Amino acid sequence: MTTLGVIGLGRIGAFHTETLSGLDGIDGLVITDERGDVAEAVAAKHGARYVATVDELLSSGVDGVVVAAATPAHAELTLASVARGIPTFCEKPIASTAVESARVAEVILASGVPVQVGYQRRYDAAFAAAKRAVDDGSLGLLHTVRSTTMDPAPPPLDYIKGSGGIFRDCAVHDFDVINWITGQRAVEVYATGTVQGDPLFAEYGDVDTAAVIVRFDGGALGVVSNARYNARGYDCRLEVHGFDDSVAAGWDQGVPLRNTDPHNEFPTGPSHGFFMDRFTEAFRTELAAFVEVTKGGPVLGATVADAVEVAWLAEAATESLRRGTPVTLEEVRNA
Ligand SMILES: NC(=O)c1ccc[n+]([C@@H]2O[C@H](COP(=O)([O-])OP(=O)(O)OC[C@H]3O[C@@H](n4cnc5c(N)ncnc54)[C@H](O)[C@@H]3O)[C@@H](O)[C@H]2O)c1
């Protein structure tokens, strides 16, 4: 049996605690948050043990730690857990910037302690099937990979302030997917964006709508689309086009689009509300995979090295938006 720690109990940390409390093979959860009141409430709801500090949690004999705190705390918390030799699951992104991600990755890789990163789409049945279709060669040469993430409404503006911007916070999911699906390395990025919603986005140097074009070294093009205001629902889709065939993930009955074709009723809805209901099963599979990691199994999801590649892509997109021109990955890596 396994005991896990969870650090950070906001939107995703509370959700992960709920998921973990329902997983087979877990016989204890120890949880903490900077906000004691929040942690106590989550502990009471899911039968977890609340401790007041991260130190106490890391000293409590847990077999693994889930870092689900706010992004600026990821690097420090993950390194503190790894320093004690504890297998760690870190929510995306692993650090606030690409430079910091690369530094954190170096320490983690030198430690030999397994770390899994929270890019849950890899565990979604439809995304995983799309990946298999690419890998078995049935699509032929890939030419276009299109990945969309649109939130029904923005998270609290305080969250946006510390998020690092739409590319480091939201588009990273798409970047991980297009890297993973193509198996190719990104070479050049052009990103653009606008603010039509809350003017605070602009004040924080962020945008509420973004589009990114990514050129890969193998010749594929990635097209990423993000929005923070998409009231019809949580729109998360992947389309992979090859010379011989094309596949789509996320074209289920809950895709939040109103089809204007009078002869076609698809989709029949209801629309996906948010990432929690769209990826409930993927989160469960992802965390079950992490439990296996705590028992000595391999990291089968996104690794720290994968997360660093994603971080460079997010960095290049952020820089491209700032400049209004394409930016090469080589340029940001060597800056
Ligand atoms: N994989 C996904 O789909 C997904 C979805 C949502 C959020 N996330 C990631 O999860 C992280 C948390 O997001 P959220 O939406 O839950 O944010 P949130 O603001 O709702 O919650 C963050 C929590 O972390 C706590 N916290 C901050 N610093 C801490 C520290 N040093 N020690 C202990 N607790 C600390 C805060 O008190 C807060 O309760 C973010 O990094 C985000 O990128 C991932």
C-alpha cells in the first residue's frame, strides 16, 4: 500500500486529492497548503491528514508527493521533495520560466529520483489513440497538427497574474501534445494574441486569445489556438493530418460547437464544462500511473526532459508575441 502527499490544494490540488482518495492501492493521503483553512477543509472532505507545513509533509514518510501548488512554487517544492529522494509528480509547468525549468531538470536528472509531469492529455483515450495512429505509420508523413484549448471563462485574475502568461500556462498543454504526437523538434515559432476581455490581461502583459504556428524539424507544422473566453464550453481538440490519413481527438458529443449544418445533428452535447469533467478519466489514469512510479515503475507520461522542451517552446512563443516576429528555438535557448 502507498501513502501520498499533496502540496497545494486549490482548484487542481483539491481535485487530485479527490481522485487519489478513490484510487486502489492508496492507504493514506497527507496534504498541506499555505492556506491552513483550505487544507483543513479538503482534508475533512476526503479523509486526508492535514499537516501545517511542507517540511512536516516531506518528513512524514510518504512514498510519493504530488506538487499542485501555484506555478511560482513548483521548482522549489519539487526540488525539496526530490532532495529527500521522494518520487514526485509535478503539475505543469515544472517552473515559471524555461531557464529555471532547465536548471531544475538538471538537478532532478542528476538525483536519479523519478519525476512525472502533469500533462494529462497523454492519458486521454482519444489522444493516446491518435498517438498510436501516428506511430503505426498509418497517417503517412505528417503535414499539420492542430491543437486547440479554449476555456469557458478565465481563471481568477490573481491566478493569471502569477501564471507566466497564456503560453506558459495554457498553451503548454498544446505544445506538449504536438511535440509528443509528431516526435519532432520545434524549430521556429510565430505567436500572436489579442485582449478583448478584462483589460487586466494587458496590464499583466498577457493576452486572452492567442494563435501560434510552430515549424518542426521533420517538416510538420503545428497550429495552436487558445482562448480564455469561450462560453459554449471547454474546447479541447487535436487534429492530426498526414499525407495518407487524418485523425481527430476530442470530436466527441461534448465538443462545444454549434453545428450549423441543417442535415447533421452532431454534436448532441451537453458541452464539456471544463478540464475537470473533460479529463476526469485521464487524471485518474495519470495519477494511477504515478502510484506505479512510487513503487519503482518507469515514468510513462511526460518526463522532466519533455517539460523542458515544452518550456522552451512557451518561451519562444512569449518572445514572439512581444516582438511581433517569428522566433527560433535556437535563439531562445542561447539567449
Ligand atoms: N493539468 C491541468 O490541466 C491543470 C489544470 C489546472 C491547474 N494546473 C496547474 O496546477 C497548479 C495550480 O493551479 P490551480 O488552478 O489549482 O491554482 P489555485 O490558485 O487554485 O491553487 C493554488 C494553491 O497553491 C497554494 N500554494 C501556493 N504556494 C504554495 C506553497 N509554497 N506551499 C503550499 N501551498 C501553496 C495556494 O494557497 C493555493 O491554494 C498551476 O501550476 C497550474 O498550472 C494544471
